Amino acid sequence: MSRLQFTVPPLPHYMLCGPMSHAPGRRHASRRDTGVFDLLVVREGCLYMGEEDRTFEVEPGCALILRPDTYHFGTQGCTERTSYYWLHFQTTGSWTVTDDELPRHGLEPYDEKRTQAMWSYSTHTFHIQVPQFVKLLHPNKMDELFEQLIQLNQSFYSGNAKWSQQVLFQEVLWQLSASMAKEESTPAAACAELAADYMRKHYREPITAQELGERLNFHPVYIARCMQRIYGCAPMEYLLHQRIEQAKLLLLQSDLSIGRIAEEVGFNQAAYFTSCFTRKEGISPRQFRQRFSYG
């Protein structure tokens, strides 16, 4: 699946949208290098679209994003009355096209510059992805969002209206992203997500592979395979990552002792916590607190 990947901030921003309908025989206009992203959401009928060397049949409940830097065109006329929404948006940030899914975990090795950016007032960018073509998970919800956006067009010069439109547009992007995630959902992904969710909620408690299997009603070996496939790590490695991340927050946001923090995040012994933290982050908990604390 082709994905449009945006580096944020800044977030992509809404420009204008509206309804459109085509009688049978009419095809979508051909355009080149429009300079804006063009989102099409079909309500009835079918749009037959091409972009460079790819073709799409955009049926009811489907969405297609045409890129600002390509040639797009109607490949044939509509075979029946076709109605759809169009929406133009743009970004002042960087973006790219990729077939690769964003990683679902954050088990990167310690990097001092990255860590300093995260724990300081520097802007820390990240990536979001939306599908270029997708069958919508909640088409009725998308219709509601477009109708609200269109209604606000009547007050386009109002600052409050523009603000409301930007908020609604972010929900449009979220609906697209959620639809992509649903299409890619597999039994392995569902199992891995259940395991990850359980460990995020119960990281303070002692957890073994056997107990995890009993709680989720899956064999521990199967859970381990799913976690490795989806998250790229074993369950206990994921659990350790969650505990260390929570420990970082406590180190910076509290005056608790190292020993107390170890207990709070699920370690029985402070020495073992310090060993795990140092091995994973490259510095000790005390050094981390001193280096990234302010005031």
C-alpha cells in the first residue's frame, strides 16, 4: 500500500473543500503539478482515476489522495451518476511516498542528541502516515466531517471558522489513518496488540511469559512470535522498554529515590534496575537525572 508520510510538526493544513457530481459519461479533469494534495471521497457511483502509471476505481466509501507533484487524470467516463467530496490540503513540512509501515515500537538504541531533544524544549518531530487509496472504516463519519467543513466555508473569513476547519481536517486525516490500520490488521497483529496493551497497563506488576499467555488465552510461544513479527522484539523486552520509559518520567518529574523508582516501575531490586537502565540507555539512572533535569 502506498502511504503519504508527513514529518510533523507542522501538521498538514486544510485549504478548501466542496461537493461535486458527474453525470454518466463525464470524466474527472486532467491536471499536472497542482501544488496541492487533492482528497476525493466518493459517496455514490465510481470515479475512474489515474495518476502517472497507476489507476484507481474509487467506489462509494473509498478515498483517494492525488499528489501535488504528479499528473492525474480520469481514465474513463463515469458509468452512472457519481457524487463525491473533494478537499485540498497542503503542508509546509517535508513529506514523502513510501510502501513501508511505520514501526510500532520505540526500542531504538540510546542516542544522546535525540534524548536531549525529547527532554528539553527543542521541537521533536515525528512521522504520520495516511493511505493514498483506502476503503473507509467509517464512511458515514467521513460524510459528517465533510458536511461540517462545507458549512463552515460560509464563514471562511472568520478566524474561529478557520480554526474549527483545521480541527475537523485533523479528524479527517485520523479517519484515513484508522482505515489503513484496519485494512492491515491480522490475527498476529491483534495478538501482539493485546499483549502490548496488557504490558503497558500492568508494567508495575511481576509478569512472566506463562502468566501473559494465561491472561490473553494464547500460548506463550505464539505471543512471542507475534510480538517479534509486529514489534520486532520479545514480550519481556517490550515490558522492559515500558518500565524504563516510565522510570525516565519519574527520574525527571519526581524527587523519588532511585530505589523507590525501581519499585514503582516493577523492579524488585534497585541494583538490577540500575543495571538494566544502564545497559539500555548507556548511562545510569542517576546520570540521566543529572543530565536532563533543569533548575
